[in-house]
Amino acid sequence: MKLFILMFFVFESLFGIVSVKPMEIGEQKGTHGNVGLSFETKRGNTIRDNYKASAKLSYDHGEDYLSWAEISGEYGATAYNEDTNKLYAHLRYIRAITKESVRGEAFFQIQEDKFRLIQNRTLLGGGGRFKIFELFKDAKGYFGLGGFYEYMAYSDSSPVENNFRVNSYFTYTMKFNTTSNFTYSFLVQPKIDDFSDYVDSHRISLEIMVYKELYLNFQLTYENDTKPVPNVENYDFSQTTAFVYKF
């Protein structure tokens, strides 16, 4: 319910199906957005339903800053038994420190995941973002380093956690032509007082234009938690094919 209120207030998310391509100040001035949808329905020998939706709204000042918000949700059931139910929202603000390479950023994130027993994971943090060398033509990469406060409440009897974590990430995108691009992103977040306790994720995304503002997005995601709560797997893998509309 908290996430639906937040979605109504800001209309946005991060680990959605829209796009993981990094954004740069001045790249798309003004207000822009996109919406992604993915769905699967099977009947007969297999009874399966799975639905994903994600939306992103951004504002690019053109010179000094950009900001965006994202929101996403996923629901799934097999033989009418629910097996997926999660929501996610993310807000981020990026400010130019130098003209080309150095940025400061702040972010807020909240998520729920019923089958990972996450009732409420709330993050608040910030750090620096640095543009790195370009290995290929029409490519760009970024490295981020900072920290955040993490509040974790679980739906079982596990105690509430109040953690401080390092936030580090690497993301690189390559344009094949004017209609398609490939992006790889890596994120790792260890606890400041215990580096053996960390979460990390790898994401690969291929985006291809279908017609005008309509795109096809292929995405692979692997997420790992070294110390999950009892009776929860320490990793999640997903493959998503979705249509994305940009405006």
C-alpha cells in the first residue's frame, strides 16, 4: 500500500523493465518518460500468469542537474497459486560538479517482495558519480561510489535491521546504431561493519526500436544476497522481454 501511495505521488522506479541505460545531464533536455509492460498467460496443461509493469519519468535541466523517479511491480501465479508479488520505487537526483565527468547524486528507494519475506526495505543515501573512459565509439560508462542507510523489516519473525552500507556500481552502454543499444550494469552493496554481508546484482539489457517511440527490451538480471533471512534462497535470476513506449 505504501508503494501505491508513492506511485500516485511521483509516478516512477529503478529495477523495472523500462531501461537500465545510464542518463547524462544535457542528453535529453526537458521532461521525458517511458512505460514498459510484460505479460505471460498459459492455460491447458500449464496454468501460469505473470505480469510486470514499470514506468519512469525524468527531468533534465540541460546544464546543472537531472532527476528521475521510477516505479515497478510484478505479480505471478502458477496453477492459481501466487508465487510472485513485489513492488519497487526509486527517486534519484544528479547534480553536476564538473562540466564533463564528476557528478553528485542523492537517492531514495523503497521496495517490498512477499516471497523474499521483505515487508519494507527503505534506502536513503548519496555519493559521487564519475564518467569513465569510452572503449568503443558511441559508448559511455560510469562508476559510482557512496553510501546509504537501510531499514529492513521482514514479514516473518526476523528482527528489524538498521544498516549502513557502501554503495558502488558500474554501468556501461553501447549504441549499435540510432535504433538499438546494449547496457551492462553491476551493483554491490556491502555492510560497512561487515563486508561479508552484501547484496549485488548484474543486469544486461538490449533495447531495439520497433516503430517510432515503441521499443522491444530484452533483459537478464541476477541478484545475490550473501546473508538472506532463513528459508529464502540467496539469489534470484530473471529474464524479461517487454514492450517499452517512450514519450
